Amino acid sequence: MKKLLLAAAIALLLGYGWNELKPAVSGENKIVVLEGEAAGWEEPEPAGKKLNIAPDEVYKGDLLLVNSRHSVPKGAKLPRVVNLFEQPELAEGIGVLDNGVELPPELLHRFAEMVDAARADGVDHFLITSGYRNEEKQAELYEKMGADYANPPGYSEHNLGLSLDVGSSLGMMKDAPEGKWLEKNAWRHGFVLRYPEDKTDITGVQHEPWHFRYVGLPHSAIMQKQGMVLEEYLDYLQEAGRIQAEVNGTAYTVTYYSMKDKKPLSIPIEGSYTLSGDNMDGVIVTTWDAGSPVAKEAGPS
């Protein structure tokens, strides 16, 4: 009984309320987020598997923050990309704006799966208008469009290989069915609308209803439920230290580790995991049951 009261008190102090701890939403929309002692966390036994984390992991992964204050990490390994105009079979059924659009195959595959889900809902007029840009292409765009419409080279998510701009052949994304569907459903596939209209003071970027960023599950689901952009989410993880989330029946644990001292870290770990730096001072380790559907698809990082 004491543990139950403690969990409720902590949840209230954190601003979520007891209703947030109950499965308030059923079916495939179910997202439950717990944190701190309310999550009932127990550290894995030291005798279990160890994950060794090198300091440079801070600058690798799907959760890297790139904005006007944080550039693409120096010496970052450039993603392998394919030209969609030269290999149209890779984007079958998806329009491509011009012959310069390039994407990493992994990102294209994830986007194509999301488009397939949209088709099942009768939404099927997607265009890819921009994908990966090297710094030279970004510099050309910056010079042409100016600082109000483009980030300088090295400070754009397009230089990272985890983002793409999406259009619709039916009209502007803010009004088109494709834009509305993505805004509501992209999180299910690991994507987030990176620059919402109500977060411009945080992102420093004007509303871009066409720009979608891959962060992966469960992060996209938590960000959607909590109404956070990436800057807020990374701050949230650093402050909370550890959270748990249940998304569509899979239980995840997300833990933030500070790497400010630049020393290797060794932690006990159970199940499958992904590892990502934040491009600042920390790494995020996400674990889940090795027998879950997500684990079978993603596997260990």
C-alpha cells in the first residue's frame, strides 16, 4: 500500500496525475509513460550482460540533436545514400520532386512502410521533395534562400541523414490529406514532425509541416503523447534519468547516462537494446523484452 501511495504522489508532483499511470487509451494507440520510482525500476543484476559505452557514442545514433546551436558531429560518418531518380524502384508508388533527391536506404525503407500504412487509410499522394544533403548542397541552399529559410551547412538535419521533406501532389502539406495523416500517425512508425507551429520558440525554426525526422520507437510515441519536440525530449530524459513506456503492448525502459567526464561506461543490461547519443553530453539506452515483436525486427544495436 505504501508503494502504491508513493507512486501516486511522485506522479502528481511530476505533473502527470494518477490518470497518466493508468492505461487510459486502449488498442494500438496505447502509450503509458512512467518515470522515477513510479516506474518500479530495478537495476539488472551485475552478473548479467554488460554494455560498454565509449565516449564517442555521444555523437552517434537516431536521437542526435542538430540545430542552430549543435552542429553535425565533426568527423561523423556520412550515411550511404541512393539517388531516387536513378533507382525509382526503391520508391515505387512515391513521387520524387527532382533528380537530386537522395536518401539513406534505411530511412527510405522506413518511410515506404509508413506510406504503405497511409495507403491502407486511403491516403496516397506522397512526394519526397528533399532528403539527405551534403554540406556543399546545404551551402548552396543557404546562399540562395537565406537564413530565414535554410540553416547554414553543418547545422541542418538534412546533413545528418535522418530527415526528409515530404509533399503532396494534392496541395500544401498543411492542408493536404498526406500532411494531416502524417501529423497524426507518423509517430507509429518512428517519425516525428520536427518543427510544429506551436514550438518555434524552442526549435528556432518556422513551422515546417513537410519536415519529418526519424527518432525511432518508443521515442516518437513518448514525444507525441507528451507534446514534445526533440529539444524538450532530450531535456526531459536528462532530468528524469530513467522512464518506462508501454507502446502497443511492448514495455520499454529508456535511460539517460551522462558522459560529461568523457570516460568509458560499463552498465548491466537485459534484453535487446538500442543506443544513441544526444550530440551534447549524454547517451540514451533503450531496452525492451527480447521476445517482443519490436525486438525481432530491430534486434540488438
